[in-house]
Amino acid sequence: MDNVYDLFQRGKALLADGDFHAAAVPLARARDLEPDKASIREALGRALFRSQRYEAAAAEFRAVVESTPTNDYAQFCLGRSLQQLGRHAEARKPFALAAQLRPERRDYAQYREANSRRAA
């Protein structure tokens, strides 16, 4: 049986190599072993998002923001996942929180503004 650290490292390496589908496998196993580890869930969310599995990605990012609401990156990624699902009204809050948490990140504000126009 693989340990969580090895699974996480293998998943991160695959993610860095752009093999998003493959990265999701060890990251999901690591998440199952350590469901409260935000770093694992965030990496898994990234792999799922890049694999265009937006519903599953949103679930991972939602788990991260529920445990760490000040994680601006997870808030932003939750908003992006919801946006990709066409759930623009629901994406408003995480985009707004990400932009408020990191006002210097112009990209957060740009996504927030573009999403607000779609949600209207």
C-alpha cells in the first residue's frame, strides 16, 4: 500500500508534467486516505479541472474553502469550476471572495467582473 506522501508526490509530478487524468488517480487515493488535507484536495481539484471534470473539481475546491475560507486560490478555482458548469450566479461569491482576499491579483477581479456580466 502506498503512503499518502508518496501518492501526493506522484500526483503532483504528473500534474506538473501535464498528465492531468493520470494525476487524478494517486491524488484521489491520497484524498481518500487523508480527506482533511487541503493541499491534497487542492491538487486533486486542479487535476480534475484540467481534465475538464468541472463538477468533481468544484467539489474538491468547495471542500477546501469550507475548511479554509481564506484560501484565495481555492475560492478562485471554485468560481472557475462553477463558471465552466454555466453556474454563473453561484460563482459570484467565490470570485468576489478571491478578489477581496487578494486585491492585487488583477486576474481575480477580471474573472469576477466577466462572470458578473454573465450572471446578470
